[in-house]
Amino acid sequence: MPDRILLLGDTHANLAWTRHAIKHAHDLGADLVLQLGDFGFWPRRSAGRGFLAGVEEALAEAALLVDANGHPLEEPAAPAAD
């Protein structure tokens, strides 16, 4: 069980801001970053994969874990054609 958790939300795939928040969590001695929603990426798109790779790198550097609860990891299905 983590002793200190940083709550994070509405990052909207902004890698610079997310990296800043992860570093801040590390500087505060947090054990876990809990992503509350609107992480803001689509993993099937190259920009989304790049965002995730950058987040994973920042987490590894800070020795932190992230829980992206509350945000779907899949793109919504395309609407049916008429």
C-alpha cells in the first residue's frame, strides 16, 4: 500500500505537463500517481503511443507507478454508416 499518492487529472496527452507532474510527485516523495481521468490519448495513433512512451520513461526515471483508472484505453467505436 502506498504511503503518499499524487492525484492527477485532465492531462489531455500533454507530455510536458505530465512529465512535470511526475517529477513533482517524485520530489514530494509520492509512491503512486493516480490518474483520475482525461489522460487524453488514443493508443492506436502514433501521437498516443509517443505520449505513452514518454510517460513510461518519466515514470521509470522517477521510480513511480501510475494508475490510469477511469479512462478507456481503446478508441471509441466508429459510428455505424447509414
